[in-house]
Amino acid sequence: MAARTMIRGNSMQILIPTLLLCMGLFIHSSSLLNHDVAWFAWGSREWLHGAVIGKDITDPNFPLAFIIYAPAAALAGTIPLELTIRLWPLVLTAFAIALAWQDVPERSRILIFAVLAAFVVFAWPREFAQREQIAMLLVFPYVIPADRRGWSEIVIGAFGGIGFAIKPYFLIAWLLIEIGRRPLRLEQISLMSIGALYATSLIVFFPTFIFEMLPETLEVYGAFNRIESASFAFLPLALAIIVLILAIAEKDRLAKGLALAAFGFGVAGALQLKFYPYQFVPTWGFIMLALTAMIPSRSRAIAVSIVFVAIMGQARPAWAWWHDEDNRGATQPLLLQALRDARTFAVVGVHPYPAFPTAIDAEKMGARFIGTASSNWFLPAAAKGNERAIVLARQQMLIDLRQRPDVVLVDTNWRRHTEISRTFDGLQLLLADPDVGREWTRYRQFGSVGSIKLYHRR
């Protein structure tokens, strides 16, 4: 009888997260892919097919931003890329749960894993499959404090090493998590080995990025800083600190580990100085998990109250996405209609949208994106007078135009996710170069979709 009860209990613990993840595939299968996610997955596929990161694919992020989507990109030959992208975080969630299964106390297991699955599926739909979400899932088993033995230590450490290496800032979260833990554990050695291997691989396998792209990135990327939006970091950081204090007061080892991760990722998000919502997704996720771990404790009432505040703090972005407040759902069919007769196209703009996810959607119609980057990401620095950025922005434009794209989409919203002058005209700056201007004389405007002007090659 006891054995039957235990099996039934384990079945319920598995069933609820499984149902939530299946629901996630259904919910997200019809939603528009996130622009960053689409770009990195598309770039990962191109990389697997031989493209060079730093030359054929240019982006300010380190190569691991592309590599983490390689499992989804590798399957794109047999399964549509847009489907494998959506499957990837759901499969990774299931794998993270499997790895952490024995390390979460049985009394908290059903709640912790259900909340993790629900957070991935529901909390930040606009950021579904974002790098930060992937990082959170990769490091989740490592964050759980436990005395592990055997192969699981190595695997958990390896996954943690990948997750914390996605952005250098994430190492802050790792250092905080190590507070109070035994040094030189097998999982920690595994993590550091993966980190060292990745650092070495950057020089050996990605020299173009390290020695050519990275120096240029460091010179211009500060133009994306959005100090005016710093208030966005206040609520997640404040809640992370409160939850950490509460976990320490309760002497709850599991909650403390999760709260340290929340605070560490919050600090990492703030230090990037961009204050984009997606940069705080791991902070919100680990806050929810830490509070869930404390629900069986004496601080149950306080934990539930903070959960309510946290849910309210995340509800507005989710509502905006599902109600298409930025009008992308309505705009995308119009963009695809404009590309119906094109074989190739390029995009001019300061943001990965509309190039992505349009590039993936347009492939099904036979239109190929020929750009080397998801956006003209040198333009914000150029707008602020950086002479080197002006040269690089014009070079990028010239490379794209010399491939003779049939259609060029020009997003005239030059302040999309940037804080530059309202009078700045990126296209005008680019066309001031004689070579770019000469190539551009072959294009004529044939329409517009919102702020996006449409040009075709004569």
C-alpha cells in the first residue's frame, strides 16, 4: 500500500509539469517568435552550415548566444525551424526537472516543478525562448543546494557552466550562489572546466569575433545604454533582496539558494545598463521559485503576499503581448505580402525587428534574408557622433546592397529600444556615403507598413 501511494505521488509530481509544458507548445505554437530568439536561432543554423561568426554573422553578443540554439537549429532540416525553437525551452525545462528531481525535498517537489513549468510557459510570453530564459533553465539544477554524487554532478555542473557563460555578467550570480557551499566540489569543477573550455574555444574557433568584432563592439555598444529606464530594475531587485532576507531568516537552504540566484541575476541585469525586460527574466523566475520553496515554512503568509506582488509585476508585459499592443501580429502578414515576389531582401533599422522573425517566416515563401546582422546596430553610436560607428554602419549597408536584394525594408523608427535624438534619420546618414548612395539609386519606394518603408530594386 505504501509503495502504491508513493508511485501515485510521484506520478502526480510528474504529471502536472508535463501537462503545463504540453500546454506551452499549444499556446506558443501560434504566437509570433521573439525577434532576438528568431535571430539567434537563424544565426545558429547558418553557423552550423558554415557561416563565420564575426564575419558572415555579426552581432555584439558572444558566440554562445548562437550556440545555445544549436540543438533547435540542428533539427531544422527535418522539422520547421519555428517549431524546433518553440520546442527547445520546453524540452530543456523537462530536462532541468529530471536533473533536479532528487535534489528538491519531496514536500516541495510538486510545487517547485509546477511553478518552474508555469513560469516558462506563461510568465513572459514575449521573451519565450530568450537567452535569459535558457540560462535560467540551464543553471536551475546547479542552483539547488544538494550533496550530489556520481554522473549527475558532472552533468549539472556542465549545464551550469554553459548557462553562466552565456553572458559575462551572469558570473555574478554564480559567485553569489557559491556562498556557503563547499569549494572544489565535482559539480563546481565540472562547471569551471566548461567555462575554461569555452574561453579557450573563443580564441581557437572564433578568432574573427574575438580579434575583429569584439573590439568594434566595445567601442560602440554603449550607445544602447538606457539609463532613463533604470527604474525598471527596481521592483525585481527589491523583491529579490526581500526574499533573500526572508530565506536567511527562515534558515531554508533551498529558498536561500534560489534567492541568491534571483539577486545575482538581478544585479547582472542592472549592470548591463540596458534595462530591457527580458534581462530580468531569471530574476523573476528565481524569485517565484524561492517564494514557492518557503510556502511550507512559518513565513507562508508573507511568501504568498510577495508572490501576489510578483505576479502583478509581471502581468502587464504578458497582457500587452497577448493583446498585440505593439501591433506586430497585424503587421507581420503585411510585411510578408510585400515580400511575396522577392527572392532576397534586406532590412535597415536599429532593432532586430522587423528583420526577425520575418526572415524565418519569409523562407516559406522563397524569400531569403541576405543581411549579415539582425539590425544596423552601429547606427545608435553613429547617431551620437562616433566616427568609427558611422564608417562601420555604412560598410554594413554597402555589403548588403551589393548583394542586390530585391526588396529592402527600412524601419524609420530610429528610437526603437534606443535613446537617440528624435530628429536622427539613419537612412539619410547612410546615404551620405557616395558608394551607398550610388547603390541606393537603384531602389524606389513602393509602399509602407506603419513606420516601415518598402523599397524594391528596379
